[in-house]
Amino acid sequence: MVLFTTAIAFIALLAFAPAATAKGADKEGARGHIEIKAPARIVWDAVHKERAEDPDLTYSKVIEKQGDKIMLEQKFKGMPVIGEAVCLMEQTETVNQRIDYKMVSSDKFKDLRGSWILTELASGRTKLELHSVLNTGLPFSEHIINHVLRGRIAKRLERVKASAERLLEAESRAVAPLPQPTLAGKHDTELD
């Protein structure tokens, strides 16, 4: 029954997918970006937190770590048409700047790669970009997969933004000086 429902959903999506508009763009995957009111170091921490708590993953475990390269095994859930997929991923990190990831092997996917790119802006904000390319190997699936990826990317970026801004707020409260009582009983906020 699940297979039948999935097949019907796939056919319906194909019927309503605009064939000509995304022909070239689908090969390039899906992209998104957001501006966050926090420095890159805070956004970096929020990206790692989001990746550890990603609701689209059943699990993600580190297999090996050597310098800036990390080998991960990840199990994706809720993929259209496919369902679940297990991947061995290699990621390379440039601290506070970017994370590049690429699939080494998978039980279902033909290709999965992308990048998280952090650009610190002069305003103290950070532009965060996420690009992902997924090839399932299924005919005519690129448009559907990229449509789903765009939605997931937008949600992930919003979660990172909220997390980073909360982290910055918590950090600001932790380092803010407490008002010092004076002899008159009023608070003096100046430091000696």
C-alpha cells in the first residue's frame, strides 16, 4: 500500500512539475541563503548544532576524523519516492568559513554533495548559504527532489538563524556586567 501511495504521489508531482523551467537549474541542485544577526563564530556553532539535531536524519555518526576531514555515516529519512537512505559522507571544514560535504557511497543515492558557506559582513552579521545537490538516479526525479530540498534548506537556515541569535543573546547576558550597589542603595553600572 505504501509503495502504491508513493507511486501515485510521484506521478502527481510529475504531472504538475513545470518541465521546462528548471531543466538546467535542477542539475545544480538547490540553494538558499539567510542573513543572521550574529558573528560567524556563533553561526558556526549554530550550524553544527543544527546538523547534530537535523530532523531529516535518523542518525549521524562520526566514523573517522583526520584534521579538517570527517567521515560520517548518516541515515536520511522521509525522502520523496525513496524513503530512507544510508550514506557515507566526507566533509571538509574551514573553521568559521565553510563546510563542504560529498557522498562517498550510499545504498540509494547516486550523488550527494554541497556546502555551508559563512560570510561575515561588516555590520557584524553573517550571511549563511547552503547549497545541496542530490541525484537519486531515478528518471525525472531532479525537479521533485530539488523542490523538496529547497523547502528543507529554507527550514534549516531558519533554524540556524534562530539558534545563532539565541546563542548570541545568551552570550551577551553571560558577559554583561551586573549593576553594582552603591552606599546610597542605588545601582552604579560603571566599572572601576
